Amino acid sequence: MGRRKKRVKLKRKVIRPGKYFQCPRCGSLTLTVSFEKISEEEKIGIATCGTCGLYCEVKVPTRAERIDVFNAVSDMAYEGSLESRCEERKVGPEDMEEHVGEEEGE
Ligand SMILES: [Zn+2]
């Protein structure tokens, strides 16, 4: 009696719907897409698969979303041009948050 309920700390684990896509090469649901802005009109969509190591860069308009990059990669796989346009790269967890090429202003 009088026992206090243990407060369960909620882990901050945010799973955004649609973050993972099905890899067109290995079929695993581990394909992620990130973006790298290159200009006001264009950015690079980078699709990486955590299972087979697929690495693919697709130039898209800045308004494009992850699904657009995924569709582009899927199309390439469908056309059979995926292997020639994308390279394989080992991606570690550290690479995901890497900040490369930060420009120092003035
Ligand atoms: Zn894959």
C-alpha cells in the first residue's frame, strides 16, 4: 500500500513515418534518404541502404522530398542503370551525422 508507481521515462525515440524505404537492390526496409543543398534550385538526394551498402546520389529540385529521391532510385533499378550510376559504400552510424564542408563566413 502507498506504493508509488514508478515513473517510466519515455525514451526519446522518434520514428518518422516513411523514413525508411525498401531498397530496390536488396529488398530490405533500410534505405534512407538525406539531402545536401547545393544551390537555391537544386539539392542532392543521397540514398543509402544500411543492409547492402547501396549509395546513390540524385540531383533533385530543392522542393523534392525523400519519396522523390526514392522513386528516382527505384526507376534506375528498374531500368538496370543502378549499378552504373550508384556506388557501393560502407556507411557507419557516425557518417550519418557527419558535417562536412561547413563554410566559415567572413
Ligand atoms: Zn539494399
